[in-house]
Amino acid sequence: MSQLSKDKQDLRLKVKSALEAVVAMDESLTKDLKSVKDGIQKGIQNVITSLEVETLDKKVRDDLKTLKQRIEKLNEQVEPPGGLVSGQLEQLKNAEEEFNQKTNPITMETRNLDQNFKSAIQQPLTQAVTAVDTAIEALGGNFKDLKKDQNKISGILEHIKDKVAEIKGKGGSGWDNKGGSGLEGIAYGLISCYANAFKDTFESIYLEERNGGKSLCKTVRDHFPELFTVRDGIKDAIKNELQSEINAGKGQVKISNGEIAKSIASVKKGCETFASGLDNRLKEGIGNMAGQIFGRISKGINRGKEQEIKYAIEATVLGLSATTSQVANEINSILLETRVGDKSIAEVLDKVVKDTGYLDGQLKGAIEPPSSHASLSPTAKAPPKSWTLRSVGNNVKHDLQKAVEGLPGAVTQFNDAAVKEIKEAAKTDMQAVQIILNHSQFIFQPVFFSDVSSPFLPPSLRYEFLCTAR
């Protein structure tokens, strides 16, 4: 057996040993999690049993039945003659008769006062109330879709409540969030639909059945510490070499004022533009590009390690291309694909912001009439009521605006976490490739391309890699 064949065999054994360790760790973690889960379930069942929760409803029914019987029995003991309070009821009846005898003369004397009250107080008050009702109807007219019978304070507030409920919406059902709407529809789309789908896809790629030994990352660090020493230089060199592609991607990002969907779509377009530009560069030859980048950091590199550094650059650039494309796909998946009823999350966010602004404008128009008519308003002398209605409007606006403003941050936080996981996964793939590349370019094809379908290798680059390996 030649020395080269022995090296190949040793390398395969080391890689297999490293991968076996990963599976062993995964199996151990799975067993530990199952033990914790079983312990929690057993503890909950013990608490339920000790507190007799399962029979609590029967005890409550028995107690209510006993209470009802006692109340009915008490009622039977009150009304009959000789009952618990029969004497007190008789005294109350006598006192009522005596009261009527004394108040009748007073009633006769106040009949004239009644007529005076109608002329001096009641009629002017009725006119004022009518004026208030007219003003309320005018206020309701500021709501274009308000029904005629809703031109009252209660109707206006009911209308506001309905609008708030419409914006709040509800969570849908199923993988496509069918029937979802509003803010709760967005939350369901993010958590129940997108998060679970992404988790399943991620695990199907990386939690495969493997057998292993030592840590992959530790193997790279032990054998090739130079890679960690120069990685910052590689990063800066790649950035400088790809500056035109970076600028092209940035040029596609357009922040559209008030339109979330267009802004997010432009970010996705920027990622795709950068990935496309990088792909075009890679089609010209991964080796040529790696050589150009290496030329920026070659000073100070230990002799004998040049080729290994170039291989590291090649793997890094390929990972960058794949990761950028994946980021664009995730942005499209989380915000631009249909996830809330028949709309995307970005479209629903746009509608929520628009509806909130529309409702705020209606409230302002209804609560703050033009100053030129303020002196004619019959409610001008009633600031407490005006202030109360204005407070309702401000509270609605504040709560809705706070919820809407919090959504972009939540989406960004979720997306950042997804991108971080993708980058870590890509980094792990590149470390595995680097172990193989650093040993010999001649064993590249039979080992690495056994998994040429890796999701982090763009289809347009697989042919280039195969040619390089040969």
C-alpha cells in the first residue's frame, strides 16, 4: 500500500471518528432530555393526585347543592307569620303608613313648585340636552363607515372597539395559518408556522445519524492553528476584494417610507444581488479568486502553509455565497411568503400601520373640531367629558402604535437568530472541508463530494468544484 493510500485511509478513520462523537453526544442529550421530561410529568401527576384536582368538580357541585338547600330553607323561615323577621316587617309596614300620612300635605304644597320647575329648569335643560345630542351626531359623522343608528357616544365607542378588534385580529389554523388576521395572525404566523417549519428543516439537515469520536472544531484547532490566527486577515481581504459586489447589493436596498413589504423585498434583493455577483466571480475560477484574496494577506504567512490558506479562503468564499443566498431565502420565507391568511407578514404589517393611522386621524377629527366653531359648540363648557373621549382616543392610539412598533423589532430579532444559526452551520461545514483540504488535494473528490448535494453548495458552483477536485 502506497503512502498516499495510507494517508487516505487514516484521514477517513479520523473523520469517521469525529462524526461518531457528534452522534454519541446527540444520543446522550436525547436520553437526558427524556429523563427530565418523564420526571416533570411524574411530578405534575403527583401534585394532581395529592390535591385531588380530578375530584374537585364533584366537591364543588356537592357544596353548591348544600348551599342552595340552606338558602331555600332560610327563605321558608322568613315570610310566614312567626318567621325570623315577621315582627320587623310589620313594624316597617306601620312606619310606611305613618310616613305617607305626613308627606301627603307636603306633596300638595309642592305642586306649584312643579310647574315652576318645568318652566324655569326642565325646558331649558331639554334644549341643552338636544343641542348635546346634535353635537354628538355631528361627532359621529366624522366616521365615514359609522351607521346612522350609531351616532351616539355608546355607538361611537362601540365602533372604535370594533376597529381595534379588527386590527388585533386572530390566529389562524394549520401550517398555512388559514383564517389568520391582524396582530395575532402575525404572531401565529411567526411562532406556530415559520418557527416550527424552520426548526424542522434545520434539524433534518444537521441532526443526521452519524457516529463519531473527537470534536471536529478541536481537531482543526489542534492541527491547523494558523487558520485561526489569520482568519481576521482573510475576512478583511475578502471584504476588500468583493467591495464592488457588496456595493451592488447595498444599492438594491431601498427603504420605502411607510411600506414595510417593499423595504423588506429590497433587502432580499440586495442579498440576491450580492450572491449573484459573487457567483459570477466564482464561475471564472475559484482558484483564481482565492489567489487574488491570498495576495492581500500573503505577507507574514509561514512558508509551507500557503496552499492550506488558499483552501481555507476557497471554503470561506463558498460558504459566504451559500449563506447570503440562504439569508435571502429566509427573509422571503419569514416576511414575504403567504403566512397570514392570503397575505404575507410584511403586507399585514403595512395594513396594520395604515389602519392604525386611519383610526388615529378619525379620532383627531372627531375629538378636536376646528377652532372657528369652538364658541358655537354646546359642549364647550363641559371639558371633563371632552377630556374623557380624547383620553379614549389617545389610549387606543398609544396601545396600537406600541404593538405595531414592537413588531419590526421582534421580526428582526427572530431573523437575526435564524441567520446566526445558518452561519454557524455553514462554519461547521467549512471546518469539515478544511480538514480534508489541508491533507491533500488529491483526496478531495472521493471524500467531500460524497455529499455534493450539501444545501450550502450553490448548484451553479458544484461543477466548478468537481473540476477543481479532478
